[in-house]
Amino acid sequence: MKKCPDCGMTIANQAIRCPKCKYDFTDGQGNVAGAPAAASSSSGSGSSSKGGSVGAIMPMIMVTKDNVDELYNDLKSKIIKRKTEFDHFIDFLENRTSWLTAPAELEGPLAFEKGLLIHSVGVAKQLLRIKDTLMPQLDDESAIIMALFHDVGKVGVEGKPLFLLEERSTTSTLGLSFGKTLSVAPTYTINPKLVHMSVGVRSLFLVSQYMLLSDDEAQAISYQGDMELVDGKENPFTMILQTANKWQTKIYENDEVVKQYNFSASVAKD
């Protein structure tokens, strides 16, 4: 723990701003004084070991059920400055919520088990790709935290998942019910017992219980999907996260668009 030099409040060592007086512990580049330098992100660095030009956008890795766990673990390994609080939140998500199994939506290309994780990892990869061109001052860790958790509210809360797997049965041509699903795609319903909140508000509610966010990060997580509610006062964090989210959702989660417009994509190991 450390004390804020302005107001004296005791806060976590990983904190980048004092939640009371907003004192900034960073050097202006997102680095906390005395903290180890963050590992550079190969997907967001904008340069290559072979001397690639700064600002070049790296090819996108298509996130699938087969590679999502590997890509997810790689993203987690890049969190250094806020590792303690990040790890505590990840432990909560993985062991006490539906984070690793929830779908991303009721209907659509990711309306299946692990769809939420696939989407969240995809948005994180997109944000790391584009930030060095659009907003190079955005710290990799901040980008990963915002993108990975922008839709975390879709897990619901502990003991009350947002999405409930709907029981279905297959009926034969003779009208006989077999009493269980046979090769039928899963369908989900919304949990009626969950207190209603927008996804952004619930996401912020969950993240903020474990992690100290900057006000810019908090707005991005809360409103990137509801920009009209900010009434034209969105900050650059919110705008770039929304861009990454839309790019992932509208393009890379639509195989036909990727093929039609020849977007670069790879399923190889990152």
C-alpha cells in the first residue's frame, strides 16, 4: 500500500490515480513511478523486430474456440502495473461467474458457449492493433483492461448469470419427445431474477469492486456502447474502444464481410 502525497489517502501500490483527489502517480505516459516497465505488446507495438515502420497495423488474428484460451492467457500475462488487482478480479470472474462459458448474445454468430470470451479477446486484439495509429499515448495495459472487460456485465453477478441455457427437446416426425436435446444448437434466455442494468453499468459495477480505474477508463467501459448518453462529451478512450468494438463485431465476427472486402486475418498462433 502507498499514501497519496496530496491528500494522504492509503491506496493500492498499483493505483495510477488517487480516487479521492485524483493525484496522478504516472509519468504522463501511463508508467507508475518505481513500477517495472510493462511488457511490450507484439500485437499493439506498431513495429516489428525486423524494423517495421512505426504505426503499421498488424494483421488480425481470428479469435475462435480453438485459440481463444491461448490468446486470452497471453493478454493476461501483459498486465504488470496493476497485476495484483487484475488477478483478483480474474479469479472472481473465472471461478465465481459464467465468464468462461457465457455466450456473447442471445442470437447471432457468438450465441454459443464461450462467445463472450471470444468477443472480448477479439476487441482487445483490435484495440491493440489500432491504438498505435489512432492514439499512441494509450497504455497497453489500459487498452487490455478496457477492451477485455467492456462487456463483462454480460456475466450477470455472482450466482445470477445474465444468460440462462434454455432446455430444449427434439421431437420425432411421429410426434414423440425424446426428452433431451439431440444435435440442436443451444438457445439462451435472459435471467428474469437479475436486477436490471445496462451492460456498461453492470460492467463498471463489477470491475470497480476489484480494480481502481481512471475516470477515462470508467467512461469508456460504461458508455462505449451507449455513446448518445454521454451527450457529445465522450473522451478519446471511449471513442477508440467503441471503434475497436465495432470493427470486431461488424467485420471480424462476420466471415462474409472479411472475405468480401479482403480484410487481413490469420488463424495462426499469435
